[in-house]
Amino acid sequence: MIAALIVLPILAGFALYLVPRSAELTAKWLGVLVAFASLVLAVLGNGQPDESLRWLQRPFSANFHVGLGGLGFWVVALLALSTICALVALRVPRQRDFVAQMLFLLGAMSGVFVARDLLLFALFWDLMLIPVFMLLIAWAPGRGGATAWRYLIYNLAGGLALLLATAAYGVVEGSTDVIGLSVGHGVTAIGAAWGAWIFAGYAFGFLVKTPVWPFHTWMPDTYADLPPAAVAVVSAVQSKAGLYGFLVVTAPLLPEQMRAAATAMFVLGLVGLVYGALVALVQDDAKRVVAYSSLSHLGLILLAVFSGNAVALGGAAVYIIAHGLFSAGLFIVLGQVEERQQTRLLSRLGGLAELEPKLAGALHIMALAALGLPGLCGFAGEILILTGLYQAGAVWPAAIALVPIVLAAAYMLRLFQRFMHGPVRAALPQRPDLRPIELLALGPLVIAIALLGIYPAPVAGSGATLTHPQLAGVQR
């Protein structure tokens, strides 16, 4: 059942090419059905026994070993949900081919989060680059080709570092089938030099993928050029793969190296927090506002990951899911704005709330979640992280983190006000408000945002358990 999370979307993606190219609606709803089946499989597979098949014996032991539980379950569920909503909202040319690539992406990313073998983890880490590259090449306007190659080169470099670290770990330890095992399987027992190099390989791959400043330069163009349905999923889930890797790979296997790197990671996280917020505040392109806000939000999660505090790690788990929900919602809504007005520039829009009140309401909810309104999911993650940082003795980092959290209100309200209020631009075409199908695409995200904000305990618990025993003492 767990392996089906990988196999079903990939096989369905290939099968879609048997559908006539002209049958766009058929392809779209088949994609939605497969994504929904993935969500059901994730719920049914949560906590079930792992599935394993012998893979390699030389030069080290590796298995096709998959399992689902804890934080991995919540991320896989987020992946399936965001894919469902993105495909329901989908309006692009050549829909059959687009949906096929989205299903390949769904299967490859699911593989990352259910893998229990490091080599399998590294394999899917690189495989999930291919659909995004193809989506940029085929559906990104204008400079999509340059953006696609920049995305691929950056992330392949990170993937190569991760693969080399995995091979080194396997040669030294004799097996890569170690994700999820109890403490004691780490590299610390074989010498600091090996441990440092292996951690460096993993850390580079994770920092590029997240992305964390200064490894983020591929991200703004990628988020701006991808079609809304694709960037909704990439921003919601693919950017969390690096943070997930720190929590489930390096924390239990390389705790000493995590501890030694904590100060440097705090610096990178804080710089990204402040830099992302300040740059988001001056962007004219709405998608770039959300892209740089993501850089800021992900920096906050990085602080929590390296705090080693149970409360902060619980907050990191909540914010990983929360950011995925509201970023997916924001990109879908911005796509709906751009489809209607043929622009997403703040300087060229205004007064849309008078013309399209449902669209204004949808953007309002997503913006409030992103700026951390109490009662919504963003606030729950932020308050847990800040409390945990204070408990861990990271008082100054917590205080500095408050500044970009306040700035989030400024750039999100600026985005909403420029689009929805002020004088109606005379040149704006008269467009219909959100259609029922577009409301259907946003409804599950809105419900999840509210539920997670009201009751974050199950998700927070999946993060808090990661402190014992793997992260004990990794504190600042």
C-alpha cells in the first residue's frame, strides 16, 4: 500500500499519454482522481508496517524500503491535497501533458518522504527534478528555458552532493537502510572527519533544495515562471524536502555534526528571515512577493530545526504544513487573478474587490494565514517556534525573528490592498468572479488552514518526538 504512493501516480502519468490530446477535461479529472487516491492511500498507510525488498548487497546493503508515519505522513498528505487543489484549478494549454508531469512529480516526491533507505531517498531526490524541469521548459513563458536550466543546475549540484554523501555513508557503515532506526546508527562512531564530510554533503543538498540564503537564487525565477498549478505544489512541498531531510536523516544519523553546525545554520536562517521579508516588501510582481516571503518563512523553520527543543520542533512541523497550505493557496489565487487581468503586477491592479468579491475573499484568507493571524495555521507554527527558541536559550535569535514576522503583515497587506482596494483601474477588463470549480479548488485548503490553526497538536506531536533521543542537546 505504501509503495503504491510512488507507483500509482507514475504509472498513471504514463497511462495519460494514451488519452487523446484533445480530451483535456478527461485528463484533468483522471489526474484529480489519482491524486485523491494518493491521499486515501496515505491515510490508510499511516502507521502501517514498512514494506521492504532486497535491492543491493555490494558495495553496501541497500533495500527498496518504504514506510509512512510521523511527519512524513503529514507531508505526503499535504502533497496529495495540494496536487488535488492545483489540478482542480488547472487552466493551461496541453492539459494532458501537464497533468502527466504533475503525476510524475507526485510520485517522485512521495518517494522522498516514504523512503527508509538513504540510497532510495537520494534516487527520488534527483527524480523529482525532472518533472519541474519539463514544466518550466514547456509551460513557462518567455525565459522559461533559462529558468529551467538554472533550476536544474543548482538542484543537480545539491543532489550530487547528497548522492556522494549517501555513497560514503554506505561504504563506511555497510548499509544505507537506516532512516527511522533508533539512535546508535550514526556516523559519530567512525570518526569526526568522515562524519563532517558526510554531513557537509547532506547539508548542501538540503540547503539548496529548501532553499536557504544564499543558496536561494534559483527560487524566485522558478516560482515566478512556473504555471500557478505547478508552483502551488513545488512551493508547498518540494521546498520542505530539505527541512525534512535535516529532521529525519542528519539529526538521527549525525547528531554531533548537527550540534556543531547549529550556530552557522542559525546565522543563515536569520539572514534569510530578514532578507526575504525586506525584498518581499518592495516587489511589484505578486508571485515574487510570495516567493521571497517563502524564503523568510523557511528561514524561521531552519532556526527551529537546529534548536533541538521539543516545542520548537513541534512548531517546525506545524509551520512546514502551514506554509504548504497557504503558499499553495496564494499561488492558486494569484493565478486566478492573472488569468482574469492578464497581469500580476501590483502597480497595474486595483479595486478588484469591487469587481470580484469572492476572489478578494479568497486572497484575504490566504494573506491572513501567511501573516500569522491568530486562529489560523501560520500563527500556530510561529508561536510554537518562538516559544521553543526562547526555552532553548536562543533569546536573541527569537527577538530578531520577530522583526520579519511583523514585516510579513506589511508585505501581505500591501499585496492585498494594491490588488483589491483603491480606485478601480479603468483599463481592467470586466471579468466574472470565481466560478464554482475555482471555489472548489480553494475550499479544502481553507478548511485545512482553519483546522490546523485551531488544533495543531497532532502535527506538532510528530515534530516534537524527533527530539528524543536524536536531537537531545542540539541547542543554542
